Amino acid sequence: VQLQASGGGLVQAGGSLRLSCAASGRIFSSQVKGWFRQAPGKEREFVAAMRSNGREPYYASSVKGRFTISRDNAKNLGYLQMNSLRPEDTATYYCTVGSYISYDPTRYDLWGQGTLVTVSS
């Protein structure tokens, strides 16, 4: 089973991007789907996560109100809609799955290869 994140790119501050995460192989719909990001020289940080029922998603305070996480269990897809992007959002974004929601990346079981998001000022 592998995860593939896509949708990154270069965008101006204030712009939007939609990241997608596709799973090759079987990902149980009951698993938590999440997004983390890592900027150069920094640790990987939590962005957002969602349980299988889609209710009460969790967001980092730095992205709350600007980013929206969603999922399509039938298609094994996950999404991260990013609006009002800021230069500090520049990072490689990773999708992940796990058994429960955690801000700790080591608690997740499987990772995609990441997609680079660059926000210019």
C-alpha cells in the first residue's frame, strides 16, 4: 500500500491550492487520514486530520479557517483545500494514515512521498 500526494505548486500569497492524496492498495476507510508539512530545516508539523466519519476535523491553529480537510472513503482519496495561502505555508506537504488522531507524526502508520507547496510574497 502506498500513498501519493499531488497538487502542490507555486502560488502567490492569498492564492489557493488543493492537494490530493491517493492510495494504491487497500486503506481501510476507518483509518484516520491526515496531513503534515515540513519546511526546510524544520520538523514535520501537523496540519490537519480527519476520522472516517468526517466529523470534527482537527486543524493546526496556524491553518484553521484557511485550510479544509476532506475525504472520499469510497475512492480512497483525501484532500486538503488551502486558501489564503501565506509565505509561511511554504513546505513539503505529506499525507498520512493512522489509527487515531495525533499531532505526533510518529503515531501515523503510512506516508506519501510529499508534494511541494511554495507561496511567494
